[in-house]
Amino acid sequence: MATLSAHHVGITVTDLEETLAFYRDTLDLSVADRFSVGGEAFADAVGVEGASAEFAHLEADGTRIELVEYDPEARGSPAAGLNQPGATHVGLSVDDLDRFAATLPDDVPTISEPRTTETGTKILFLRDPEGNLIELLEA
């Protein structure tokens, strides 16, 4: 069997520019690449007739986060809660979660203040401009 290695975590968004600005400016991730993909092979591969997409790849200390905005876009799928099957989130570690949380702009929605779990890990969940969940943690 072939050896697999992680390449990226993908998040589909409706507004690439706004969401990219959040990950770049608020979370301080660096933009590694931007590109567009279209054509029949891409549409067939993603199972969306006539699809094309704009992509941005961000680097988070060895983890690549891929933001993708599709044309045509799909609507009507609510963001799942963490306890729902199929729910996804991106986990990012920080050295001092309280300090980082204090620097977040007031308009960034968080689920709670930083909390220390029974395992000793301090966590904070927030949402990007599209409603996608991001877990910040201090192990």
C-alpha cells in the first residue's frame, strides 16, 4: 500500500477575499500560493457541472490551509455544530492563548472565552467570516 502524507486542509468559502484577509491579517498566516482552476477535467473531478474555482493556500507552521471559492457556488448548507456528524474545524496552536484572544478584533465571533479542559489543554473556538469553526489551543 502507498504511504500517505497530509497535503492540506480545505475550506470552501463564498467570499475568498474576505476570508483570506481574516486568516492572513487576524490569524497572521502567510499566503503561500493563489491560483485558479477550471475546465472539464476539474468540473468532472469535483462533480459540479461547469465548475471553476479560485484558491488560496496559507501556511500554518507546516500545515497548509486551502481556501476555495467555487463558481457556481452552492447555497443553503448551514454550518454544522461541532457535535454533528461531518462537522469540521481547523485547529491552530498558540503559545499564549489568553494573550492571543485579547488581540482578536471585537467583531470576531467566539463560542466562549478561553477555557482549560480536564486534560489541561486551553481551547478557544471562533468562527471565520464564513462561519467555519477554528479551534485555537494552548497545550
